[in-house]
Amino acid sequence: MKTNISLSAAPFGVIGVVGHAGCGHANSHLGFIQDDSGGLSAVLGLLREATGLSLEIAECNVHTGLEDAYFQVKTVSGGEGIGTARRGITASEARLASHCVGKQAVCSQAIAVDCFGRVLGQGAMEVPVALQTAIANAALDSFVKAFSDQFIIKEEDLEGNCGKILGTVLDIHGVPVSVMALSNATIGGIGPNEDIEGNVNLYGKKDLSEKLHLDRIPSFVIEGKVCAEPLSSVIKEPTFLIRAFPGDDNTVAAKALLKAAQSLGLSVEYRPELLGRSDTAMEDLTRQQGRKIIEFGERLSKASTAQEKVRIAAELNEFCSQELGGITFMSNDVHKVMGGVGCIPGTSAVMSLFISREQLQKQVLPTLESEDVKNYDRIICAAVGYLNENLGQANEELIAAQEKYGMI
């Protein structure tokens, strides 16, 4: 079936699609590991289908050394993106990064992994994160350079961040859809800071969200490729997970995604309980993890042998580069209202792709593939039709949730 996606003349859509890349957000607590570029990749797939634009990387220019180290990525379509590395870039790292040339700048984290082997956040592996940032920003910039009258690009406008925000309207099967793609990226590659992930309408996203009505229309928020509980220990094949907590999110949008995936014969589960808000969850976890670091310090202060010190240092490194990803990505006050994926109450359903623990054992980390992007987009396009048939009910849920949160 032909996808039927095109640039729209409508000023805003009746349905929204939002996807981001959290540059450096490869890990979270409790063994959560992911390719967090899935949302951005899915939206870039839709935009390429609508425009026919190539996102092939033409150049990867590198400023090496300790001072002002950065990657500059350029696409054949004229897009440019910059990513800086706090502790510098070596000549060897510049050679490794050149491996990205010729690739389509769609799966930004997967490309960074292909160049450097893996990605870790919280300042553990700044250079791969800087390259991912440059690739993601170049992809977004490409559409503005090629279609300046159809796309709007903004800065994150969040202190310490350097990501881009791209917005437009597409017609998908004749339905006007507001589309937003964004890279959440930190200066120096020390992220993640994703206070404006999902459809959160703060900072640099606020005006564009209002223009596209993404703060008030039923939407799909697309997330990454993940290995995490409670799903990964029980599935046998890659499975799309759909989440929308009743009363807080939009279950009509969730059911549209579920129906779309089922109609395409793709493995899918709907788990509404997995997206519930909590007033204190982020604050509590931050406090717990802070106490854990104090424990590391106390153990280290009492250590006397090299063996002990090495082991403690390794454990601390693992904790900071992986577990702390569960608190660094979002501020406590944002998490309280928007939840862990960044959803304006009432507006959204969230879709991720989960892999099994068995697959992770062989693969070490999830990596987004072109086939994954195609499947995301097939689901989104089919779900637009199903949601459009039930817009009245979806909007009723949206209004009820926003009244509950005192937003209207």
C-alpha cells in the first residue's frame, strides 16, 4: 500500500507526531539500556518520504585537540550540525568518526556506535555523543535548507543544551498532521538533559508547539529501541510497546497505535500501567542515587589496597555512566507533570520498540536499524487513520486530563 505522505498547506494538524533523540541517553537505572534516537529516526523517515530529500552525510570535519574540540557534519542536502566534546577530540577519534561519511543521517545513535563501538552518557563517552549531536542537528537542518518555506527550526534554548527543534505539517492519507522532530543534546557531549523531550512545551519548543497546536491535539510520542523490564525478560522477538495511562494520557491514541500494529502483523503489547505519573518518583530516585554515591565515597576513603581502590573506581564508573542516566535526563518538576517520556497530560500515547534479554546478551546494546524505522512509520501512518476516525473521543480525553491538571 502506498504511504501517501506529502507536505501540507494546512497551518497545523488535527493529530500530532513527535520524536526525539536523547543524545547520550543510552542507559538508565535497573539495567535499562536503549538506542534513544528512535523517535527522531521515525520522524525523519516520514519527512524523507514526504520530500524525497537525501540525508546522506557528505562531510565530517573535525577540530581536534583539547580546546574548542568539535565535529561539523554536513549532508548532501546542505544541512550542517555541530557537536562539541568537553575533554577534546584526538586525531584517532577524528579518523574513526570519518566512517560516518556516506551514511544516511537518520539513526544518529546507531551511526555513532558504528564509529566508536558504543555510547555512554553522563560525561563518560563525550566524543561519540558529540558526533551523534552533530549528525542529528545536521539532519534537522537539511530540511530547512531545502524547504525553507515549509519547515521551522528552533534552538532548544535550554541552558547548557545545543539541540535543534524542527516543525512542519504533513498530510498523511489526507489527514493534516503536525510533526515535530528534535535533538536533545548538551554542550560538551555530557548529557542527557531532556527536559523538553516528547511534546513538552517549554523553552525553545513553546512557540512552535503552540503554532502547530501540539499542546492541544491528540498525538503519538515516539521513543527508542529498548531493553528493559518488565517486558524484555518475557518477549522472544522485537515487540512494540504502547503506553498511555488512563486519566493522564490519551488511551484513544494508544488504541489507534495498537490497532495499526496488529493490522500490520507486527508484535505489539499495550501496557497502560507503565506510564503513570508520580509526584515524587524523580525526587526520590535522585536522593537514593545521591546516597549511593556517598556510600562509594565512604568505601573508597577506607580502602587501602590497590585492588580495593580499582574495584571501587570501576563500580563508581559503571554506576555514573549507566544508573545515573535514570535521573540526569529530566528535572524533578518537569517529570512530576510530564512523566518520564515527556508528555503533556491528556495529549499522547507513547510507542517504543523493545528487544529481549536474550537478544541483548548477544548484541550488548540495542541499535536501531532501517527496518525498525520503516516499521515505526508504517504503524504511525496506519494509526493516523484510526485516530482520525475517533478524534472526538480522543479530544474528550485530552480536555478531561488537562482539567484534572489545572491546565485549562
